[in-house]
Amino acid sequence: MTGYAAAFATQGLAAVICAALGSLAGTAQAQDYPSQPIKMVVGYAPGGNVDFIARLVAANLGPRYGQSVVVVNRPGAAGAVGIREVRSAEPDGYTVLLAYTNEVVLSPAVKGETALDGFEPVAFMGHTPGVLSAGKSVDPNDFKGLLAAAKAGKRFTFGGGPNSPAHVTALWLNAQADFDFRFVPYGRGTTQIVADVAGGHLDLFFGGLPASLHYIKAGTLKPLVISGKERSAALPDVPTLQELGFESLTQWYVLLAPKGTAPKIVEKLRTDIYAVLDTPKIRQEMTAQALTMDFMSGAALAEFLNSEQRMFETLTAKLGLKSK
């Protein structure tokens, strides 16, 4: 064997040994997981739907692991700050992201990007209808009355984050019903929008039912219609957009890990999180917040997210929301 061939063979053997050792290390890491606290990043301020789910899961997953699961809020850029932090984190299972429809597929669809490219789908964390609510000063008390007033020429203001599910819903209803809700962009979150609706400065708000329910029960908002296919047990007298002849969106939540996280760690997280979510106590708390679970496998979750990405790419292009 020539010196070159011997050196090449030695390098090849070394590469095989390194790969094998790396695989063994990854397996050992997965078997020992978790051996330190887990950071669960939320791209929004405390108090919203995503934060509620994160804290509920963290409080019950930590004792199961004998390790703290710490919720870290990274609000900003409609969830993009949290996305960036977790995408660039070490893929060791100790930094994960609890995310929402907006930053996972909607915002990337508007920008012509694919947020999912940087992540491993871990677990589906529930879905919820959105609810279109009005302030007490708004005259129609139901959605049909609202449509009639809008078609007669009355203009209603509709608040939400730019390129958010609220924004898409406003544009989609305009397109389906042939009238004009005037969208008012907000960057400061649900609390400010609700305050302005309650104060009569804004007519309508579309938000996830869990975040809106408190204000509805307090009488600050009056619900007009919800998205989704079925009425919610939390608001049984409020009709769905579908039963009134409109298409609509359902909002959902998902746990993601950085790309390259070991499959055994991803599977362990998924299995243990679903076990936590399937306990009677947690099911009761989720139901009280109008959240519905669907225990998807890893493959089913990946297909669901890719399908949602394709749907939002088509919808945002149709509504003229694509970035120039």
C-alpha cells in the first residue's frame, strides 16, 4: 500500500470511529436526558394563550423529570424573536420553543420563508377557535347584524397585529362577504387592543378564545362569532363562521426543538408531554380555556405543519399579503 493510500485508509477509519463515537455519545445523551433544567421559550409577553399553555405544561413536566422546566418570554416581532433564539440554540433538548400559528407558518408565508426548516416538530399542543368580539358600544349584537350594517355602508374598525391571524381573518371576511372592515394594526398585544375596544376606540377584535374568554365573562367584550367547524362548549350560544356560510381559520400551538436534536430526545419529550396533557386535571384546565388536544405522532405533526404552510402560502398570496 502506498503512503498516500495508507494515509487515506487511516483517515477513513478515523472518520468511521468518530462517527460511531458521536452516535454512542448521542445515544448516551438521550438516555440521560434530561440531566439539567429545560428552557421553554415563548415569543410573547406573559398572559396570552401561548404563555398559558407553556406554564401549564412546564409546571407538570418538571416534577416528572425531576428537573425545572423554565418558561422564558421573548416577546417581539410577532414571535420572531423567540423563533430566532431557539433556531440558533444547541440541539440538545434543553432549549425548546412553544409557538403559535403566526410565527410558525403565517408570518413565514407572508415573507416567502419556511420557518420549519430550522426545527424538529416535537408535540402538538392544542388548537382553539378564534372569536370575533365587539365592544359594548357597537350596535349589532350578533354577526348577522354586523354584516347587515357593514353592507349598508357602516365601516367597522378591526384591530390586530400586522399579518396576524386577526389581519388575515379581517381580509378573508372582506373577500368572502364583499364589504370593508378597516384593519388597524397593533403591535402591543391583546391587552391594548381589548382596552381600546372596551373604551370605544376600536370596534372589533379577533383573538384566540382562551385569551378573549376572560374579557367576555367580565362583560368587556361581547362575542359575535367563532371560527372552526363546531361551536365551543365555552360559548355554546355563539355560532361558528362555518354554519353562517364562511370559511375560517383555527389557531394552534406546537412545541419545536432546534434542527438536529436527537430523535430519541424528541420522542421522549413528545411522549412525556402527551402523558402530562392526557391527565384528567390538565384536560380539565385545557377544556376550560377552550383548548382541544390532538395527540399527533411525529410524522403526522410534520405533515400537518407542512400542510398548514402550503395553505397559508396560497391564502396570503390570494389576499395580497405577500412581502414585496
